[in-house]
Amino acid sequence: MMGQRAKWLGPASILAGVLVISAFHYTTSTEHRYLHEIYQRIYYVPILLAAFWYGPVGGVGTALLTSGLYLYHIQRDWHHVPMYTFNQYAEICLYHAIGLLVGVLSSRERRQRRDLERTSRRLSEAYESLQKTFEHLRRADRLASMGRLSAGIAHEIRNPLGTIKGSIEILSGEFPADHPKREFLGIVHQEIARLNAIVEDFLRFGRPPQPSIQPTPVGELLDSTVTLLQKPARDARVKIRIFDDPQVPPLPMDPDQIRQVMLNVMLNGLEAMPDGGVLEARVFRAPESRRVAIEISDNGSGSEGVDMERIFDPFYTTKAEGTGLGLSICFQLVKNHGGAISARANEDRGLTFRIELPLEAS
């Protein structure tokens, strides 16, 4: 209702202005010539407003309406003053010229303003895209540097760790099963196994294997990943929902590596919902791009206290235990496929991870 009123307010104001000025002309005696000259100039106000608001059509249309009303007044009341009548006819010509000129300039100004706004939006989008690309490159460079360092350290630790493991196995033969110190040897074995797992994480982060690319249906890969999570999901009272797009073609990828990425993200979602919840996985074509998106969302508490800018940084973790390399390894694996991975906090609760993979091998 308010929109309709606003739509008609401009034309109504212009029409009212022309009619009021014309009424002054018709009701004012010709003895007050100076007043008629003032009214004659005031006609420019509605003509200029119409031209500014509605372009040349509005300016010329209002000039025609003004001329029609004013001509009758000239012929009726000023035919006995030929010189003044000529001036009034010249003024009518100016009405049309001014209405047309201002209307054209107004239309051009509006068109240039729209072009500037469109260009400004494009520049803003390009700047945001450039900032994201810069952040992506900065993170990739940081990961590469830390990866080389981690791989070197892990390699140096691995050799003496193997020696320690072999030595402990030899010592184990010196103590029978009922020996009181046998328990400590078991503890050492467990800690060595834990250190080995950490070293393996460091090596995977520092030297991720090159993907073995083959066409793989995303939906089938997602189904097989969810199958691996059936038991932990039941234990955590988490319901897993899959929304697959059958129109998505098989993607060029290393199925083992991408399964590892999805498994890692889904396990993080399960850990964020110890009291149960819903884990959703959606596959769809990313709009306006040659990519397919895999979004994995949970409604747990994983977003609490998380620095979203550092979530893929190595060694960053909010867990009491863990190396903080899981998501960094995921970042590297997806990057090696020519894709991208990102995370965002949901409006209500939980996190959504978005994995984008190209439709064609890079």
C-alpha cells in the first residue's frame, strides 16, 4: 500500500503544481503583469522535477501539459499585447527545450550511477575474492613450510623410536608374564605405539602422498564412509542423513584420500555431539562453478571456543588430546586434488564443513 502511494506521489505532485500555477494565471488580473511573469517562471519547477525524476518523457510530457494550459490563457487574456504574447510563446518553446535537455541529462546521470554501482559491486566482489585467494596462498605457504619441518623432525624421531621398540621387545623376553616389572614394559609398549601414531601423523602432514586419480561416484564414496561410522554413530546416539544429487557425475579423485577427509570431518562431528544429534551430508553442484560441493553439518558444540581463522592450521586443536594435524592433513589432501575446504559456524549450533572438488582433473 505504501509502495503504491509512493509510486503515485511524484506524478500527483507535478500535476498539482502545474494546475495550481495555471489557476493563479487564470485568476490573476492582467493588470498585475509582474505576477504573471513570476507564474510564468514558476512553471519551470514542475517541468524540472518531472525531467529529473522521469527523464525526457517526463520533462517533455509536463512541458506539453503546461503549454496546453498556458496557451489558452495567452490567447484569452493577452491577445491585445502582441509583444508580451510573443515573449510568452518563446517561453513555451523554452519549456520544451529545458524539459528535453534536463530529462536527457538526468537519464544519463542515472545510467552512469547504475554503471558505477555495478562496477563498485564487482570491484568489491573481486577484492573479497582476492583476499580469500591471498589467505589461501598464505595458509598454503605456511602449511608447506611447517610440513617440511614436521617431516624432517618425524623422520629423525622415527629411527631412534624403532630402535627403542626393538630393544623393549628384546627386554620383554627377559621377564616372565608374572614378573612385577612386566606391567611397566606394557606401558612402554603402549606409549611407543602412541608416539608412532603421532609420527605417522607428522609424516602424512609433511609429505602427503600424491593422489591416484580415478573417476569415482561421490554418492557411493559417501555411503561407504557412513558405513564405517555406523557403530560409533549408534554409540553416540547420532543420526546420519545423506542428501545425494544423482545428477552429479563421477569425479576425478583418489577415493581413499577423499574418504579419509570425509571420515575425519564426520568423526569430528560425532565427537562434538556426545549427547546425540544429527549429522547431515549433502552433495550438490556448486553454483556458478565447475565444482561439486560436499557439505557435512553437525548440531553439536564443536563451534564453541573455536577460532575459525585457525581451524585448518597445524597443531591447532580444542581437544584435550590430539596433535591438531587432522584438519591440516585434510586441507593438504583436498588442495592436492585442486579443490578447497572451508568451515563455518551454523546459525544455531554446530559447524558445517564444505569440501569442493573440481569436475575435471586439474
